[in-house]
Amino acid sequence: MKARVFDYHDGLNPEEMSNTSVVEGRDGRLWITIVDGVVSDWIDPHHLRHNDLAPPVHIQSMFVNGHAQVIGDKTPFPAGVNRLQIGYSAPSLAAPERVMFRYRLDGVDRDWVSAGTVRQAVYTNLEPGRYRFKVIAANEDGVWNTEGASMELNIPPTFLQSQTFKALCLVFVAAALWGAYHFRVRQISNQLRLRLEERTAERERIARELHDTLLQGVQGLIFRFQAAAARVSHDPVVRQSLEQALDRADELVAEARDRVVQLRRTKIEGSLPQILERSAARIFTGSLVETRLTVEGASRDLSALVEEELVSIANEFMANTLQHSGARRLDIAVNYGRKSLSLQLSDDGKGIDLETLNRKGREGHFGLPGMGERARKIGASFDISSQPGAGVMMSMNVAAVSAYLRAHRRFFRISTVSN
Amino acid sequence: MAISNESAPLRILIVDDHPMMREGLALVLETSGKMAVVGHAGDGVEAVQMFAELQPDITLMDLQMPKLNGVEAIASIRSQAPKARIIVLTTYAGDTRALRALKAGASGFLLKNSVRKDLLEAIQVVCSGRRYLPPGVATEIAVHAVDEPLTGREIEILRLIAQGKANKEIAHQIAVAEETVKAHLKSIFAKLDVADRTHAVTLAVKRGIIEL
């Protein structure tokens, strides 16, 4: 059922509208009585006036954060719109008071907002971006101007809302993560280095002990035997064999002493490539294997334990090459990288069946599992690969912090140890 | 003073911190029949005291000892008895080590592993007023004779490097700039004819420039 409201705009005086009654006449008119039964007016429902003219709509004013903004001005809005007021109107000559509005701001309102007769739309805290404001109106008879009026809005971001700021945040977060990651890496490396240093200290202690007590004692014993030998017999044959035994003992002491010095120094003479070159020369002398050594990067001092383990693993590899591969060529590559030290050995022999070798190491050698195990102990990655007939390649990588005696550069000296 | 069967046996003082070493040496000496071990000292301080007391003909002196090391003991003894005849007995060779002992006043330098063969000869040489040096050590000294010696500061730095200290720590410890330490290192490398610090330390230990 369609209803139509008549009010004072139609000539009815509300003050007179008490005890009002409406009577339908025979001609179909509705007669309206007011106070004291006086007929005030009539309405002919069959001939009602209807306004078909949709009201034109205009956007009239705009206030941004309380400051007037000229409509249609191309100058951009100030950054950061806290409060936006848009005033609009629809001139209607017949009944402007009855003009109804609806508006929507694309990007904020999902549907039309019924504003009633209010001629103002208010938005607060608009995000930066492009918007389109549209307002439509209907006249007193509900005829809508669906074209309405519309306006483009462009709200620039504040610094805090800007892409630059977001990018900066992202950079900051990334930097924080990177820092945390490196801090952790350094922490772990330091732990590893500490463990290596503990081992070095332990060896130092053992070496000192060996030197100070055992070797000196044995040397003293040799002197005793010498003295005893001189007394025991004047038989030149016996004397000679005793002398020889003592010579051998002297040699043993000298050898042991050198070993102890090595233990103590925990350092074989020369750089890693030099040591490997000597090893290769020793192992392959008289064989058909030709070795080639390449070094990349500037030579750095290495942690003694790391160097020793790398050398002994490499020696094991070379011994295998000599004994089993039938190789003619062995390549050794040392790379003093900024982030890690890498050592790679490869031969052109007949290759190995990795599965078999993985299962058991051979007698007298620490074998493949042993090599991996030793690499792991110094924090090195260990990879070995082989193709039947295409040789074996082994590579190890040790992180710079563990491998090098002193790092060249330190971004994070968070964990500085001073003593 | 030559060793002969007629003369009284040579009176010998043995200085070594290891008792088994002292006993072995004593047996070797006494078996020769020409020498008498009159005293055993276990450290440098004891050595100085016993020397003053016993006035031995020959003192056999170890270098690495507690309290007072061999070189210091030699200097101390020689300051009281300028004619004291002291033979250094050490495990390690090294021209600098030998020179230091000789400069302190030692008359001979002998490696422990050649005691069996050379000790009697060494004692004989020293008794006759000459100096005794094993040929290897003598050659080494000759080879490095014209080398520019390391300064005290340089040796101090080498010692710190041997302890595994980084340049920065060394600079802090001896109160100089890191650049100064680097300059010293450069000079050390040049004098020792080495390429890196590890090699420098190894060589310095071998030559007896520093002790571990």
C-alpha cells in the first residue's frame, strides 16, 4: 500500500488539527474538518498533483580538517585527513524540505547511505587513496535523480602512511632479522671456537706434561742405561748392541719430543696449501699420480685444529687415491673465501662405490664415515661424490669464524670477549 | 786443566729440575771414572746457592727451570765467580737460545740427546778453556750472525702472538696503537724472513728467540 503524507506544506495547520475528521464525499473528494467541525480543505485522491521532476543535485562545499576546500580545485588534499565534511543540496522549488538524499563514498561505504534530508556527509580518519563521492536525491514525490553529483577525492598519505615509511619499516624489520640471525650464527661459532680452544688448551696441557715429566724421565733413563752398559760388559759385541739400542732410544725421544712440540704448537709448519703439497709429494712419490694445487684468495692463518683435521682428512683421501683409484691425476683446491674456507680434492680414478664405503671403513684407515665425522667435529660441511669411472670428488667447507684465526672484519662486536 | 787419570776427579754440579735426568746424568759422569758429581740442584735459585757453597769445576745447567731460569742463574753465578765454567744442557737447539746462554757466561752448549756421545768431549773442551758448541748450533749461529736482531719490543710482541693474541689485544696490552703493532710485525717478518705470523712464531720458538 502506498502512503502519502500531507502536512502543513500542503496547507494544513497543525494547531487546528485537533478532533480532525476526514469524510469522503460522493464525488470521491476527501473532506477534512478542523476545529468545531469547520471544513478546512479537501483532497481529490483521483486528481492529486504529482511532481515528476527529479531534483538536480549539487555538491556545494567541502571542509577538510575544518578548512574549506574549493570544489573542483585540482590542488591535492593535505596529507592525513582526519575529518572531511561534504555539503550538498538539491534545489527544489516545490518542496525543498522534502527532498531526500543518499550518498556513498566508494572505498568506504559499501552501500548507499540514506541521509534523509540532511545535506551534509561527514567522514573521519580516511585512509590515503583515491575515492569517489556520489550523492543522489529524490523530490517530495520520491522521484530520484540517480545521476546525482559526484566528485573525485585524492587523499595523499602522511609520512607514516606513505610507501616510503612502509618500505623503511620493512627494511628495519629485515635488518633486525638479519642482525638476529648473524648474532645467533656468531654465538654458535663462538661456542664452537671456544670448544676448539678448550681442546687446544687441553692438548697444550698434555704436551707440557709429556715434555716435563715423561720425556725428561726417559732421557734420564737412557743415561742410566748408558752408565749401566759401560759397567756391564767389556765385550765389544754386547757393548755395540747396547749402544745401538740406546741410539734408537735417543732417536725415539727426539721423535717424541718433536711430536710434543707439534702438539704444543698445534701447528704444522707452513700454510695449508704448503702442507698439502708436502703431503701429496710424500704420498705420491714414485707413483704415476700427478697432483695439481690451486689456491684462491689471500692466505689466512687457520685455527690449528681445523687445519690439522683438514690435512688429515685430505691425507686419507690421497692415500685412498693412491691405493684404490688407479688415478693419474689429483686436484687439490684451496679457497680462502671471505665467508668460508673450502678445500676440495678430486681424482680421475675409477671412482668408488659410496654405499660400500659408507658401510665400513677399511682396516687401518678411518674411512669415509670417519672422514665425515672428523669434518663434523670442526664444524665443516663434508661432501663426497663419485661416479664409476669418473673419479671421486670430496669437498669441505668451514665457516670463516671457525676456520680463520682472526676475522678481518667484524660488523657485530656484540660478543666481544675481553680478558 | 786437562782430564787425566792422575789428577783428582772433576767436581761437577748438576742443575736440572727433573730428578731422573739428574740421576741419569750423574751415573753417566761417574761411570767415566774421571768425574765426581758433588751436587744436584733442582732450580736456578738452588743452583746459585750450591755453586757458592761447592765451587764446582763444572756446572751442567738446564735452561727451563722454575724460580730462576738457566740463563739468569748463569748470569748470577758468573757475576760472583767470573771464571765459573758452565755448560748448558738443553732439549732444544736454536741459535738465539744458545747465544743468550753464551752471552750470560756459559762456556758450552749441549743438547740432551747428544749427551751420551758428546758430554765428555764437551767437558774436556770447556776444561781446556775453550768454548764448546755442537756443530749444528754453531752453524746456525754463523748463518744468523749478520741478521739484524729482533728488538726487545719485537720479541715481546712475538711472545704475545704465540699466546694467540690478536693485533688489537696486543696493542691494548703494550699500550700502543694497532698500527704500531702492525709495523712491528712487518719488521719481525722481514727480520725472520717469514710470510705470516704463524711461521714467525714457529721459527722464533725453533731458534729460541721465544720460549713456549
